[in-house]
Amino acid sequence: MLQRPRRNRKSPAIRKMVEETIVLPSHLIYPLFLVDGKSKPEAIKSLPGIFRFSIEDLSREVEQCLKLGVAAFVLFPAVSDKLKDRRATYSYSARNFYLKAIATLKKRFPQAVFMSDVAMDPYSSDGHDGLVANGEIVNDETLPILAKMAVAQAEAGIDIIGPSDMMDGRVGYIREALDKSGFTDVSIMSYTAKYASAYYGPFRDALDSAPKSGDKKTYQMNPANKYEALRESMLDEQEGADMLMVKPALCYLDVIHLLKENSVLPIAAYNVSGEYAMLKAAAANGWLNYEQAMNEQLLSIKRAGADIILTYFAKDFAQLYKKQRS
Ligand code: PBG
């Protein structure tokens, strides 16, 4: 036999030497949930190990992650029902605790990267990402609201704006609003191909942000479609996005690959709440090895073509990475 592929697998050192894909803590973005006030960390039932934090506890979490080499965070606000309205006005109000928290975090951790979420759902009494009028999610009327939200977040000091709403034209609209307000240095990571997925369930529990009626299928993408993601990516590029994202990750590895092959922009993938919860549940039952399966999930996403991974595993992964190197 001339070809014996096993020779390249014969020892740990050789296996490491020929390893094609590497995940580093610096490739990860850790999602964090923020609540107003001073309450103790609140566990989220469907997301074991993830909490809703007050700003002080959240700061501690950021500090620990920075020490572990995770330097980027995406922040989500859990807003009380009485502050929600049809037009999500609290999202850009000067009293918004989320905006204050961004300013505090940026002051405390200037070296970290903070990313926001731009969509109406955490602030909307309808629980939709866009404005609801006569039972429909209206596109163009939503854009000014998203732009106000993005500019308010930029004023607070956010590094990267993350439009997650899937309205048409929002990247260009937000880019123009940011530039007009002088925020030419604030980046946009667009949720380019965001699918109408069952895997967001635990996230909606965390924020109590599930739609009050209907579903998100008129704006989020059909899981059956791949080339539509390419169309979305071309539009986002033209509209000035700095990075493109695919979401969820694991059921959409082909989409990640397609976008990577067809764009020169960095590609991110969101390893979403349900993907994390599935593994946590299986591990809690003793059905899977948590650390190995986590590694395998993150590797597969990276191998498919993601440069950046948004993942609830970020801290656990960084801890494991440190342990394995010491
Ligand atoms: C809101 C938003 C969602 C997620 C991120 N931003 C949920 C949704 O669209 O319903 C999901 C993240 C996750 O499941 O981890 N626009």
C-alpha cells in the first residue's frame, strides 16, 4: 500500500501538526443577558449555565471571560412588560438601562468588543422584530425605528451593531443613519441569513420575547432555502455590512460554507440557544460527553467556513482550552 492515511494520525503531536481547523477563544462572541436593577443572577431554565445578570454581575462575567481570552460579547436586554409598546420606544429612550449598561461596560472594559442586537422584539408589546400594523409586520415603517435604536446604541459606545430583524434594506438604512450622526467607525455585523427556526426557543424564554401572535416566517428565512441566503448576503454587502452572519449554525453548515465561498467579508455563525440547550440536556442525562461534543460542534462550524462564532459555550470552551494547554 502506497497510501496509508493512518500515518498522519499515529501520535497526538502528528495529529496536532496536520490539524486543519483551529478554534480559539478569540474567535468567539459570548451572548450575555442583562436585566435592570440589582437582582441576583437569574437562572434561565432552558439554558443551563446561562443567567440574566445585573450590570455588576455582568461586569464580573466579562472580566472573567477577558482573562480567559474571550474578548467579544453580544448583549441582550430583558425588558419588563410594562416598558414594552407597539413601537418599541423604550429601545432608544434615554432612560433605557441597556444603553446605560453599554456605556458603563465600554468605560470599564475599553479593550473588549461589545455588540448589540437591533430588532424590536425585546421591546415590542407584539413580540415581533418589526412594527405590526393590521396584523402584518410592515417593513419600511420599521426602518426608522431600527435606525433610532442603532444610533442610540452607537451614542452609548457600542462597537458593533447587530441587526437581527431581517427587514429588507435595514443594513443600508442603519449605515446611513450611523454615518449621518458621525458614527462612521461603528461596525455592522448583519444577521444576513437568519432562519425561522425552532432553535430560538430558549432565547425567547430568556427574554420573554416570543411573538404574541403568528410566527416570524414573513421575515425570517425558510429553512429549505440556501440560494436565498446568497441573495441576502449580496444585498448586505452592497448596503455596507462589515461582517455577515448565518443563524442558526448547526443545521445550516452548508449555508455558512456557501457564504464563505462567495464573499470576502468575515463570516460569523450564531450557535443558538437551542443548539446549546440540546447538548446541555443530553450531557445532564449522561448521554453525551459535554466537552467533546462542544468541541466537535464548534469545530464543525469553523470548518464549514465561519471565522467568528457567537456561542453560549464561549466561557466553557475557553476554560477547557486553558486547562488543555496547562
Ligand atoms: C431577536 C433575536 C433572536 C435571537 C437573537 N436575536 C430570537 C428571535 O429571532 O426570535 C436568537 C438567539 C438564540 O436563540 O440564541 N431578534
